[in-house]
Amino acid sequence: MENMGDSFIQSQFADRIGGKSFGKDTAIYKFEKIKRAKRAAMKEHPNTALIDMGVGEPDEMAYPEVVQKLQIEASLPENRGYADNGCESFCRAASRYMEEVFGVAGIDPETEILHSIGSKTALTMIPACFINPGDVVLMTTPGYPVLGTHAKYYGGEVYNMPLREENGFLPDLGAVPADICKKAKIMVLNYPNNPTGASATRAFYEEAVLFAKKNNIIVIQDAAYAALIFEGEPLSILQVPGGKDVAIELHSLSKGFNMTGWRIGFVVGNPLVVAAYGHVKDNSDSGQFIAIQKAGETALSNPWITEEISRKYSRRMDVLVQALKASGFDAKKPSGSFFLYVKAPDSAKKETGEETKFESGEEFSQWLIRNELVSTVPWDEVGAYVRFSVTFEAHGEENEKRVLQEIRNRLSQYEFSFS
């Protein structure tokens, strides 16, 4: 009976997740490969510490002011119920934050902001607002694929815009074919960018707004790292004249306030797009716990927290760039985020003459984990690259220096060649 049941269920899966083939794919995805390689490396080298430079989330807890606010609000009976589409006070705090940090004044907290249970959840909902079968979503690659995955669930298509080093890891909007532009409804941007660490410029946002208006395309700017910058002022597409006519931004408290697991952020911008998101959201969830929203208000009211976190990442990035350059990597400090994206080498040669060649970023990343217990994330969509993250665990500047010096020591055993 059990086998018959399994056979029956196997035939019922939706095509969007693989249909009858769901669960039968034997391909091992890169993050699972990384996990397996880390386990194997630690088993083979029990006396060597693994240095995890692949983590894409903060290494420290939320600040005490925020945690204390959660504790207080969680004990109040008026906060126990459903939040639905959010607290008005959270939206007002987000509006003030947009003005204080990004200089975007006049955001209406009633019609132009709604909270999200993290940016990822908002990205899953937006395609439900706009995508019909045959519609196209423009997305950058390499990048975070969630919105595109859900667009495909609704019968949409994804057109990938490559991010190339020679273009500052900005998409070439002029290279998008005219027939694609006619079918496109949404363009997804993400700056500062994961995985490249690149930042947009005001000129690029101006170009993006003009491109969107010309082609009747909605811009979704995933601003998860927007305030984590090392130089200049934080940038928002809503600063650009006409930006709110075509765009929304997805802001997150995860990265800039060390609140990854709290799942709180907000959608801000064009009121029609915000209203559509709110309609789908209202039929998808019952809102984030009010106490978390109240704690989020405390975070948004203290942008110095993000500035302090940015200084830590900037400090770490300086030393990591130096360490990689010492081994021949063409490492350049990004303007923001906590990611350093560098070309993978073609080979690594030891003093003994033993040489290992790499055909991809993934091969190099796997080798680096297994041989030197340094974990990175490979990206091979547009050339062979690996992503280092400066969110490794190290408490205090001296421990940071120790970890980064250890990376330098481990890499210094090899001569790396690059094409």
C-alpha cells in the first residue's frame, strides 16, 4: 500500500516544481556541495580550524536596544494578535528612515509603505501581482533568483542581464532586445549587489528610470544592503526624479541591523505597486509579530547602528583585500555590502611543484575548502568567480586580524595563476 501511495502522490506534483520528476533529480546544488565539502574537510583535518567566508548573514546579534524593545513589547497583551498588513507606527518609522538615511522625503506611510516578513517573502509575492503566462522578468545574473523562480511558477519567463566586471557589474540596459522589452513587465535590480558587492550610481538609476518609463516596466530594487556602504552616502532609486513613478524598493533590517532571523523589512515606493503587494500579502500571511515590528521601529530610529556595522565590515574588507592581493588575486574593495567577488584562479602550484588546475569557480572553491579549510561561494554564471564574505565569526579587532592573517598564511603556500 505504501508503494501505491507513493506512486499516486508522485503523479500529482505540479509541473512548476517538476511534475512527475519531482524529487528524482540527482543533481547536487552548489550550497549542498559546499556543506559536504566542509564536513569532509573537517573530518580529514580535525586539528585545523575551518574559516567560513561563505556566510551571507551577519556574525553578531541584534543590538541590545532592539532586543530589549522586543522583550518589552512581547509581554504586552495588545501585541498578541494578528498584525495583518502591519503597524501604522512601523510604517511611519520607515518613512522617517527613508528621509533621514536616503534623503527621500514625502513618503506617505499610509499608501507608499508596507511591512514585509523579510525581503524574500516580498519577492515571492510580487510576481503574483503582475505576471501572466508569457510575461518576462528582467533579472541580473549572477544574482538572487527568488522573484524569477516565482515568476516562472505563474508561467512567466526570465531574461538574464549579465553583470560584467568591465561594466562595473551594472547591467547593460541598452543590450536588452526590443522584443524582450515589449514582453517585460518587471526589472529586478539589487544594489549594493549580492554577490558582486558592486554599488549602483545615481546616473545608472536615472538610466534605469528612463528605461522603465520608455518600456512600461516596473522596477523592483532589492535594497537589502542599501545602507551598508563604505564611502559616500546611501543611494535610493527613489531619489531620482520620476523614480516613484516606476519603482519600489525592498528594504530589510536583516543585514544592516543584524536582524536576519527576525524577518522584518518593508516595501516602499509607487503606491499602486505597494497596494498590489498589500492585496496579495493580505491573502498570504497575517503579518509579522507586532512586537518584532515595534523592535524594528527602534532599529530604524537608530541608523547609527548600521553605520557602526559598516565600519566593521569596511575594516575587515581592507585586510581581506590585502591578503588576497598578496597571493595574486585581483581584489578590489567594493563600495558596500559585505561581499568580495574575485576571479577564480586557473591553477594553484605548491613549492614542491605540485599543481592543481581549475576549470571553474566551483572547482577552485571546492579545492580551497578541502585543502585549506577556507569556505567561499562560487559563481560561474558570467565567468569563474568566487565570493568571500566578511561576516566570519571573530569577536574584536584582534581576532579579526588573526583570522585574516591565517587566510593569508594558508594562501601563501601557493602560486596562483590567472588568465
